[in-house]
Amino acid sequence: MSESSGTEDESTLVLRISIPAGAEYRAIVTEMAAKVAAYVGDTEQDGAAAATALDALATQVTAAEPGSDATFEFRQSDEALLMRARCAGRTADASRPLPSRT
């Protein structure tokens, strides 16, 4: 797992994790997606939706490369939780709006 490079605003969440690309490891990042969504203020239902979205990203990038490592990134912008999956030169992205702060 790596930390922010220092170029992002200090209050912005940036989290990267690399795991083997095999399907048996996918539960790690889908659970992390739900926890990151909760951290940024999503409901449990929204967290489950974030986990489902990340699982779809993982499927897109890891399907043909079970022996590789996959990297997953969570990034909080002002308006959304951005999720990115990368493996063997393939990248897939998804975003989820952040809950209202009013």
C-alpha cells in the first residue's frame, strides 16, 4: 500500500493498494471500497454499491491476467469518490458522488 505523493490537498483521501489479480483476493478490495465509502460519509447501502462498482472494475482489468498484481486506487475529490483499477496495462474507472455536506 502506498501513501499520497504530497501533491494532493492535505484533506483529500488518496489510498492505493496492490494485490494479486486472482478472483480469490477480490473480497479484500471490495470490502475496502465499502469501508472507504463509509469513511467519506456514505450510508451502508451506498457502501455496498461502491463495493459492487469496484468488483465490476476488478473483473474488467483482471479477467485475463490472474497471475499479475492489480492496483486499486481510491481518491476523494470535492464532489466524488473516484475508484480506479489497473492490471497488466488495462485501466478501469468509476466514480460515486459524495453525500451532501449540508
